[in-house]
Amino acid sequence: MAYAEIITDLKRIVGKENVLASEEDRKVYSYDGTSNWAHKPDVVVFPTETEHVEAVLKLANEKRIPVTPRGGGTNLSGGSVPIRGGIALVMTKMDKILAIHPANLSARVQAGVVLMDLQTTLAAEKLFFPPDPQSFLGATIGGIIAENAGGPVCLKYGVTKQYILGLKAVLPTGKTLEFGGSTVKNVVGYDLVSLITGSEGTLAVVTEAVLRLIPMPATRKTIIALFDDLPKAGETVGKILDAGTIPAKIELLDNWVVRSINRITGMGLPEDVAAMLMFECDGMEEVVEHDSSKVIDVCKGMGATKVIEAKDQQEAQTYWKARSAGFAAIFGAAPTVLSEDVAVPRTRMAEFIKRVMDICRKADLEVTVIGHAGDGNLHPSVMTDEKDPAHFEKAQKAVDEIIEAAVEFGGVLSGEHGIGLEKQKFMRRTQEPTFIEIMKQIKSIFDPNGILNPGKIWED
């Protein structure tokens, strides 16, 4: 398709300063947080109001132009890669916090608001929005909704869908609808808010959201437990929950990540440990003291070689920043990193970790395991180089085995990153054909011409 006329129309809709079409600009928006998917859009468009999104989608629908919605590009499944070309619809200029209602514990925001900016603003009101993906410095609310994002606090607080009261979204035909509302209770018809949340940008383009907020906990305490056995650290998680306490966060880091944290931050953590568990307990002071005591007792009883309590919030923050640095280190550790996102029942987490280690040991592959251990959501990451075909093929085969093991153990293909492009073959392999067919039928109702984020979830 010749895009010259289309680009002229798009400039008329959003302003010429909000349309990019050079080779360099198109390349910038050809990839996301994954390391092995890229495809250039034909044009990049930045709407600044809902009416822009309406007009762009109406034009694209009439001309049958693919449209890929995009936020901060931190997606880790290829979901925001414009695999069919067309328009990359980048929502980052719609970045206003429209209203905060402390009495209603809610806020209305545009889709391009960066999570960290939102949390900073809410902190002044002693409120917070629980979903906390580790890409919070760049992730936008629209992307978080599209992926039904999680993060460390999911164990106690749940995932994004529990915190979306209402949405303003534009259908692929260009029609804007308001889904849900601003009240916690709402049983008016089908729950279309939850349907759109986690739909990976395939059903509608979210432009605004009404978020459910929670008062900021009065007290927090961070605890670090070191283990000389990685599966044993995984087993400890279930024991802590059996003890009747639910920390806000339980994070698992293996030896590779601990050493990487030391290299990046100079924190001086013991490098001979096989694994590190990080806990955050929050709530009223007496509850935090009770829960922290339980965590420490269980970790010691499970053979932790050392247990460290952060002496204050400044030290605690240093530990959690190190956790984020560890994940960043993984993606810089090899030319290509196949980082997976699976979730298994907590009771089988130790067994699953052993299987991951065995798979990669047999294939002579370097692997690291990090994850939100409290809810069984782990991220095994295999180091490889796609420019070395033999090694890359070996790594891909190992990743396939890892994902198959997660399903074998009663887990799921994705805990928080979505299907996107990464896991389509597993979607077809592990899900009932009827399940996929129902999704296709829902898609056709919302998007009869198949223009919105095509090529994702179930497609080849």
C-alpha cells in the first residue's frame, strides 16, 4: 500500500509533529522489551486526545491498515511489535492524571501515564496503585492494562484486573465506549472491563482508565534470607504461607543474579549462596512485626544460611533497587536472552526449578532463575546468541521444554507478560481448540476487519 496519502491524512488528524515516517523513526518503534522480535511500522502516530484515536482507527478500518497500540515499549512478549507493519499508535503523549479522589479511593488517568509518575503523585495523598511490574520506570497504564500486568505485590494484592473500575476505549471501528464505572461494586451486564484488561491490545485502544487505589501501608519491613540450595529456597515459600502469614512480596533470586547485583551495585552480598529470598511485610506496625517474625523463623527452620533485616526504609529501598538491577543485568548478559514467564503452583515450584536446572545442564546452557516466588511466577532466562544458529536452536529447544514442564506441573504459559508473539505455538498446543475459537469470535465482534494488533496471541 502507498502510504503517502495516508500519512497526509494522519498529519491532518493529529498534527504533523505527531507523525513520524523516516527510516530511523520507524526502526525505533519496530521492537519492544523482547530481544528476538522486530518489524518496522510504516508510520508512527502519537495521538494526544481520544478524538485523535477515534479518527485514526476509523481511517485505518476503512483502508484495512493494521494498527498496533503501544505504550512505553517495555512489553516482554512481542505484543507491541508491529509485526504486520501499518500504524504504530503510540499513546505516550496522552499522559495526564485527570483526577484523584481520595474519599473514593480512585483516580482517573490517561493511558500514557507512566506508572512511576502515578505512584509518586499518589504518594502525596498516602495512596498507591498496587500493580507493580518491574518496568515501572517506563511502563504506561495502557500497557499495564493491556497485559493485565503483575509484579512482586501480586501475592497479597492481586493483579491489574482487580484495580480497574472503568475504561474509556476506542473500538477498531472508531467508536468510543465507556466500560465499567467508578464504583467498586458493578454487576451491570457482562464484565467487559475484565475482558479488555489482558486482551493485549487486540480488542480496543484504551485511552482513559478509572483505577481503584489503596491506602499506603503504615509500616513496611524488608527481610533477606540466603540459602545454599535453590530448590530449597523455592520450597520455603510454601512453608511461610502455611505458617499463616502473607507478605506483600516474596522474590526469588539465584546465585547468578546475586553476583550480578554485586557487580552492578557493589552491595557486597555473599556470592557463595545458591539463592536469595526477599520479603516485604506491610501493614500496621504490630502486624508487620508478627509477620516478619514468622518469616524469619520459617527461613531459619528451612536451613537459611543467613537472615538479614533491613534496619530502615532507606536500606530496604537499596535492596529493592538491587532486585530491579538484577533483572536488568539478565538482559545485558548475552547477545540474546530467552527470558520466560511461567507460573506454577507454589507446591510444585521447587520441583519445577530442579527441572529447569536439569534441562539446561544437559544442554550445556547458562540459565538464571528470578521471579515472584510468592505466587509461583518465575522467569527462567536462557543465555544464547541468535547469530549462532546451532546454539540458538539448542536454547529454543530448552525453552520449549521449560514451558512444557510448567504446563506439566499444572502451571500456565504466562503469568504476567502475555502471549503476544512469543508463545503462540504453545497457545495452540496446550489450549482447547474451542477456547481459541471463542476468543476469535470475540475478536471478530470487536474488530470485524482484524486491523487491531493483528498477528498476536493465537495467530501464526
